[in-house]
Amino acid sequence: MNFKDFINPGIESIQPYEPGRSLDEVIQEFNLSKVIKLASNENSLGASKKALEIVQSAKDLHYYPDGSGEALKKVISEHENIAKEQIILGNGSNEVLELAAAAFLNSETEAIFSEHAFVVYKLASKVRGCKFHEVPAKNFGHDLDSFKNYINDSTRVIFIANPNNPTGTYNTHAQVHNLLSSIPDHVLVVLDLAYFEYVEAEDYVKPYELLNEFNNLLLTRSFSKAYGLPALRIGFGVGHPELIEILNRIRQPFNVNTIAQKAAIAAIEDQAHIKQSIENNSMQKQYLQSELTRLGLTSLESQGNFIAVKVPIPGRDMFNKLMKEGVIVRPIDLYGMPDYIRVTIGAPAENKFFIQILEKVLN
Ligand SMILES: Cc1ncc(COP(=O)(O)O)c(C=O)c1O
């Protein structure tokens, strides 16, 4: 017997998270002069210039960060029109998802999420050794009406990605409201809003209306997507102050670094950049969708900054072929979608290059 025989239950079957390939890696491996990365749903317009200035002029690094992130929480509370006590900062919104799992899931409890849902829900559940249900998807989207059928006395957390990654599908306000109205109070709903800013659907959730009505709700938001700061790892959760207080008990004291806190303030204050990023996404989504149709490919309608595209060869083979030609996308076989690739909606020149290479690979 050695330490490896005593790994916590649930962890044996976990595969390490497969991140998108980096530009440097691919340039070196394939000896290419031009490579574009459309693999991790980043903002191709980059971060706000104001946020970049903060990073470039960083000082006082010998002090610990403000452990409660007061200045940033104040700016978030004003921008979102919520109380500071409703906010928890995370090292990426990913950490807030993890905190919810750490607080409520263990080997005697259960979690619910959808087939094709963002993979972190499954990882966080497995690590806690809890039982989890992957509810069959409906047209690749979360079938919230059926979620109710999986609830029992041991259910603690329901994860909903809205919009979901990698499908880009979303749930309406009415669907989420119906679910919240019909579940017992002992179940916490975690509504993951990482791509919130990009959504165009008019019947999309109004999260703060839900929060006013339901205490068993945690919203998670990210600075990694439209805000363009994934390298700094910062996000936040919003919920009832009692829920936030519980999550704060298990949060690492200095989970969000000083530069990330300050850059996030600058990014919120630069709404012009967010507006431009959203407009680019909307226009380029239309461009990509019409070009994909021209190439005879179908794709899922997306509310995010990425599109899941059905390809005529296995998605992983298509990923490899595109990579050799200098375009990094994402295979999503591990999400139960072996015939698809996921492509981030980039800047105009990137999308054009992607289409050009895709056309070459298809012929
Ligand atoms: C649906 C969804 N939720 C959460 C995250 C985590 O984002 P972050 O931790 O960078 O805020 C991602 C990242 O890709 C995502 O796609």
C-alpha cells in the first residue's frame, strides 16, 4: 500500500482539464509563421487599455492584496446595483463554482447538471465524491423542466450554465424561474453567467429579479470573457448575504491578487470597450454563421462568443488539421459532441483566416 491507494473517492476517474493549446506551443511544434487562437473563448479585442495601464504600472507588490476586495466590490455593487454584502470575489468565476461545491457537496449529497454542460460542474462534484446526475439535453440545451425529476432529499446543488459552454445554448427567464419556483429550498441553484454580457436573446434571464425572489440562488460572473482579463483570474459571485457569508468562510484569505482587483475596476469603468467587444461579437457571429452555411456546415445558434460547428470528420481530426494550418480551435468530444468543434468568435481578420483555412481543409 502507498499513498496512491488512498486517493479520495471520486478522483480516480478524473482526467486533468484539457486547456486550449497555446500560440507559442503551436508555432514551435508546426514551425508556422502565422497562428491564431480561437480555442478558449477569449475576447479577441483584448483587455481594456485602461486595465492594461493598471497592469503596466503595478507597484507595492510586497503587500498582500486587500483580502476582502472592498474597492472592487464597491464598484461592482454600483455597476450592478446590488449590495456589497451580496458579492464574493473569486480567482476566476471558476473559484466561486468550486466554493459552492466545497460548501454543499460531499459523499452523502447529490448534484444535478445537464449533459454537454461546462465540465467544471462534473469535476467539482467528482472531487467531493458526491453522486451527480447529467440530465439528457434537449436540442443540445439544458432541459430545465426535467431537472425536477432528479431532485430528492440529498440534492444540494443544481448547476446551470446560461449560456452554456460549449453549446452556446441558453435558458429563458421563464424556464429558470419555473425551476426555482418548483424546487425545495434545500437545493441551491448556481446560475453560471460567464458569457452574460454577450447574450442577445430578449427572453434571457434577468438575474437580479430572480435574486430578489429566491434566496437559494448563486449567480457567478466572470472578468475572463467580455472583460478580457482571463490571465488575471478574477470573477465574482452574487447571492443572499447569508449564502455569501458561508462561502467566505472557506475562501482563501487572499484569493484575488491586487493587480486583478485594480484592473477589474478599470475594466468596469471602461464600458465603451465592453460595448465595442459585444458589437464585434454580434457582427462577427453573423459573418461566421453565414460563411459556415456557405460551406455547407451546420452550427448551433450561440448566445456566447463561440460557436459549436458540426464537421464532416471527427471533431478531433478537424482540430488537428486546422492546427497544422495555423488555426487553434477546440475539439469537444469530451463534452459528448465528437462530431463538433468549438470556435471562438474572433476579430474580423481572425474569422476570415479561420474560414479560409476551414475551406481549404474541407476540400
Ligand atoms: C460556462 C463557464 N463558466 C465558467 C467559466 C470559468 O471562467 P473563469 O474562471 O475564467 O471566470 C468558463 C470558462 O471558460 C465557462 O465557459
